[in-house]
Amino acid sequence: MDEAFDVNDCLRRWKEGDEAAAEQLIEHLYPVISKIVHLHLPRRDDEKDLVQEILMKTFSKLHQFKGDAPISHWVSRLALTTCLDRLRAQKIRPEVRRADLTPEEADSFDAAWLTGSTPDAGDAISARDVVDKILSTLSPEDRTLILMVDLEGRSMQEISDLTGWSVSKIKMRLFRIRPQLRQMINKLEE
Amino acid sequence: MNEKMNFRADEKWRNLLARSAATFAGNATPPYGFVTATLARLSAEQRQQEEFERIGWRALLASVAALFIAATVTLTLNYSDQRGDFEPGTRSLIQMDNIPVS
């Protein structure tokens, strides 16, 4: 991200009606929002619409931004909340079985033992679909949490800052999710 | 045995995430036409917001004006009632029977 980007100047110009400033803000915030949407929502959800929706929310709430923290933190929190709302609207699968996987997904699941192999684009997509199917059995909060820990490698404190959940609540959730994940993976092996 | 199964499941999960990691990465730049479409939606929403505010102000002014008129009428009627020598009920009887007062 461009460190030289002056957010406050951009906000001031936007409030004065400068459309170029809004354009700069959109370009500045797009990667931050896109990253969160890509990470937390299933692959087939319409990413473009959701990023736009988050940007609209950002602009409508910009007057609440105090400038104490970088704008990217503030927007990340807003984006995460919106993703969680979107996930809450989706149905949680009770479980996922081997028969629910397509042949490509089943191959990808089996190939996940081969740690050394580098997947091609197709394998990566199939692996992602398997991951999405496994994650669809978790609650939106658990799903979000496990991705932040296992994929992004975020610390408990970072997650707490971003979600507003306490560190003990996060630890408790993780403690509960792990056996659930293991059970789901073992079921896919059957 | 159970521990071994847990270890295998954890390992498999980690590998699945590693294999799919590329699909989780976001885009660094918006797709073609995204910024223009977002700006258009932003200005449309701003226009709508301003329109709602205008309608709100007009409704508020109309309510205040209606309240003012109602208060004026009430006060005027009350004032004219108070000016009579008789109670409103008595005055109605006088008017009904056409009794000369003075």
C-alpha cells in the first residue's frame, strides 16, 4: 500500500465535493477490502458487488472515522462485519460427506497428503472448493476465526482488535472448532 | 490411535489450505470499470440522500405551519369564548331560544 497516500487530505477534498479524491480513496481501499472478501466468503459469491457495498458503507460512515487508527484498520473492521452478515444469511451445512465432493474435489482432497507437490490453478480451485465445503459446516464466526488463525496467521490480539471479541472468547472458540474440523476431515476420508 | 488420527486430520487441513492459498489472495487493483461504476453509485446515493433530506425538511416545515395554524385557531376561539358574559352552555341556550340578553 502507498504509504505516501494522505488519507486526511483525501477525506477533506472529498467532503468539499472533489470527485477525484473519492476515486483515489476507492483505489486506496480496494485491495484491503478485496483481500477480506476473498478470504472470508466462499469462492462463488459475487465479490465485486460486495466490495462495492462495503465501499458505499465506508463513504456513508466516513464522518464517524476519527483518524486515531489508520483508515485501513477501520475499513477492515467494517468489511469483516459485512462479510459476517453475508455469511449469517447463508445456510450452515449440517455435515459434509465424501459423496458431496465432485471427482476433482475428491482428487484434490486425496492429493492433500502430498505435501511436496505444487498444485496448478485447477488443483488450487478444487482444493479451495473442498475447504469451502468444510467451512460451510461451521458457524460464520468460527469460519472467520479459523481462517484468520490458520491462513493469515494472525495473533489473538490482532483478531480481538479486528472483531471486538475478547482473547479468552477466541481461545475458547478455537478449542471448540478444532475437534469439529478433525471430525469433518475424518468423515471425508470414509 | 486417536492422537494419530487427529494429527493426520490436522496435517490434511493444513495441506488443503496450503494448496488453495492462491485462491484466497485478494486483487490489488480494481477490475476495469469498477471505480467508475462505484463513483456513479456513490453520487446517485448522495443525490438520493439530499432528496430525502429536502423532503424531510419540507415535511417538518409543513407540520410546524399546520401546528401554528391549529394553535392560532384554538387560541382565537378560546379568546372569543372568554369575552362573553355567560358560560358557553348558557350562551348556546340563549342563542337557541333567541332570548334578548340586555
